[in-house]
Amino acid sequence: MTAGSLLRRLFRFPGERFSALDPCARGAGLADLVRGTGADTWAVVEREEDLGRFARRFSRVVLGPWHLCQAPEGAFSLLFLDPGRMARTWLRATWRCLAPGGVLLWVCPPEELDAGTARFLCDRFSDAAAWAVPGGVAVTGVRRPRLRGDVRAERALLGVAAAPPDPAGGPEAAYPVPPSEPARIVPALPDEAEARALVESSPLWRLFRRDTRRGLGRPPVPLHAGHVALLLAAGHLDGVVGE
């Protein structure tokens, strides 16, 4: 079973639509968590061959990597993180995508939930708790509207994480997920058809193409290393290139 299916009973989902994000998708954990709800689910993948596989389980699938995508801050009601590696790095890179009141589900190896990470979590999330899931620990919490230190919560989280309980025994519907407006992530690489349309609509590019057909003009920008290769690959040069 995935972390999403194991922890599902801890979440209460709204009747309205809401946006949920898995920025480092490796499986269907988020899809299992929100199955049957009005979630608009986003998955970011790093390999093009994964697009089709994830498209069957998620509303939107974006080709990453995440750090090159453009994602709005505070736009998502639910953030699902199960990166498998560099879990702390992913947490620090993505937590701002959650709206205040939004819910986090972060899966990490037990050794990554140290004192510094517990402090980071409890400064930003209230009701932080840890649960036993296959291969690690799952941390849940609700994003605070502002940073606030909570030493007592840090100690409690570390204590629970040392021997995390079975989520089946946890309080049902402990984490209400708020509704949210539709979100949008701009992928690292635009869709090929969209990119072609943008290029062809550029006045500067049209001027360049017109002048080159007449044997006049210069490139829109000075040529740099790699530009000639791109022009060759696109078929705009015939292979005989002078200095």
C-alpha cells in the first residue's frame, strides 16, 4: 500500500474543488490519498517517458525538473512529498506552495527527521505528527499563517518519530483540507506546439526570417556557442557556415 492509501483516514476533504501537488512524483501516493474527491492533482516528473503513465492517475502532469518550473506560492491546499532521497531538500524547496491552512504529507527516511528538521517543521506547521509507513516516517501538519517557534511541539514530534504509531489508530479526519482556486504550474520546457506558436508570433523572428530569405539582415541577437548548432538542427542552415 502507498503512504497515501495508509494515511487517507487522517484527512477530511472539502466538497468543493481543491488543488493538490506532488512535485517529485514517483508513484500514485497522492492519487490514492485523494481518490474520489474533487481534487485537481498535479504531478511533476523528470523523465519524459513517465508522462503517459502518470497522466492516467493525475489531472495534470508536468515535465520537470521542479527547480526549473514556475509554481505559484500559496496556491495548493495539499502538498504530498515522497521523494525517496534528499527528503529534507525537497521539503525546504516546496513548502511555500501550500496556502496557509493547507496540509502537508511528507514521507522521509527516519534519519532525516532530526532536531533541525523538527524545528523547521514546527516553525511552519501546526499539529505536526509522525506516522509509520513502509520505508520511512510520514509527517503531517497544517501550514501556519506565519512562522512561530514551538519548542514543545518540536520535542513531541521527535519523541513520536522515534517510534511512530500505525496511522490506522490515529484520529480520523484530523486534517481538514481547505478548498482552493485552480492552480497552474508552468513546466520547465513548454509544449512543442505552444513553443512553435510563440516563436512564429514573434515580430522579431518574422523580421529575421523575411530578411534571411532576401539574403539580408542579421540574427535577432549575436550568435553565441550553440546557436549555430540549433539553427542547423532546425534546418535553417544548409551546413556551409562561414565565420
